[in-house]
Amino acid sequence: MHQKTYRVLIADDHPLIRMAIRSMISEDARFHVFAEADNGEEALQIIKKDKPDIAILDIYMPLKSGLEVATYVREHLRNVKIIVVTSVLDQYLIEQLQQLKVNGIVHKGEQIMDVLACLNQVVQGKSYRSEVFQQLADHQVENVEITKATPANPLLEKLSKTEKKVVYLVGKGHTNGEIANELHNSEKTIKTHRYNICKKLGISGSNALLAFALQHKRELI
């Protein structure tokens, strides 16, 4: 009986990490690394064009973050399975990844060896987390009642209806150009909206607005 081969993309801006992951994956003939990317934009273009079975994404990459790529993939290419590799031990990040329903989360460092175990789980339709992330998730569940009791962010009240729409579309992984088309504005206007939104919210950084949008997704619908 012919064994299915899964096409895998590895996206990480560190060549040694890509090499380590490729080396581990090569131990299992079911997985074929057909492409690599050293930035998020390149990874997204490969995913759009070649539609891999599995995309292994670093969270922090140049041009586009793994979070942005994963957001787009979940919105537009649901058949692509997503595995995130990161060294960031942050409960908020885990919550964002859970909202996106990524298939696997692997910690860099000693637990990078988990990649192959993660792949095995993912192709069986199961989810996977390295132990350290599972511990964070368990801690999150223990505090879920506190999270539910937290009131909506009053900063949202500072935003206009259009600005809220922009934030909502950012959370769906849309580019400035796509948002401009959706709202019948110029891309320059959308960039201005984003600047003003970040100023009102008191946030900064290339992925700060996306992170905010994902955190408050339900409040923006």
C-alpha cells in the first residue's frame, strides 16, 4: 500500500533552526520538506502558490510574523496545517494561537526535538503542544473565570466605527490593500487609520495591532 507523503514548508529566519528541523523531519520518509523561507512574506507567498500540507512557522520573522501568516492561512487556506515554533513563553501568545486553532506549538531549544512527535500527532488529526506550553495552557484554564469576569477594554470606546472595522479586518489577516478595497478607501488612508488607532490604544510595534485585534476579536464582531 502506497504511503502518503506530506509536503512541509519550514519558515524561520535562523538558518541553523531550519537545518535542525529539516534534519529531524528527514528521519521520517512520510514528510518531505519541499521549501524553506527566511521571512514571513516569502512563507506566505509559498503557501498561497504551493499549498503545503503542513507549514512550520517561527513566530517572529522579518516582513511578516508567523502570527500574521497563520492568521491569513486560517482565514483563507484552512486545509494547510500549522505548526508554530517559538521560544516565547507567554500565556497571551498561547491564547492567540489557540484562538487561531493552530495544530501544533513547539518550543525551541531542548524541546525542538518535539517537531517530529508534533508532526506525527498533527497528521492524525490531533493537536500538539510541547510540555512547557501545555503547562501554560493548564494554568490558563485554572484562571478562566477571572478572564471571563474581565470587562471589555474601554479603549475600544475611543475608536470610531471605521477604526473598529479596520481593527477587525487586521485581526482577520487582511493587508492594508485588502482593507482599503473592503472599505473603499486608499491604502494611504488605511495606514493613517492604523497610525491613529495605535496612538489611541497606546500600543506600538509591527505586530501590536494584530495582537490587540485577536485579543478583542469577539468585541469587534
